[in-house]
Amino acid sequence: MQPYLQLNSHYIGKSHLDKEKPCEDYSLSYGDNSLSAAVISDGHGDGNCFRSAAGAKFACEICLSLLRQFQGINSHI
């Protein structure tokens, strides 16, 4: 399988810019000869959840890690 070209992006929306709030969303992409994946996490957007940006990044990293682990397990079956 030829790998796909991966592209991912996340940016600060207008409402966050107006309120001077950081981007709380995150995305990752990955590809090799047997797996192509895009992972997206939407932050909470609530002022009480001040770790939302870190949580979104952590969620994407863990998800991609689990997908790659599954890929490795699946390749041995």
C-alpha cells in the first residue's frame, strides 16, 4: 500500500480571538506503507477547563499511539 499524503491543521477561531483565548483543539496525522490516520480532538472551550489544550494534545497523541500499537498487533495475525 502506498502511503497517502497527510495534512492536518488546527487554528484559533474568531470567538477565541475576540476573547483572547488560546486554541484548545489539536490534530495529528500519520502515514506509512500500511497505515494512514488523522486524529482530531476538540477542546472544551470552557474557562474552567484551563488544561483543555493540553488534554486535546494528549488525547491525539494517545490515540495515534494506540492505532500504531494495533497496527503492529494486526500485522502479526
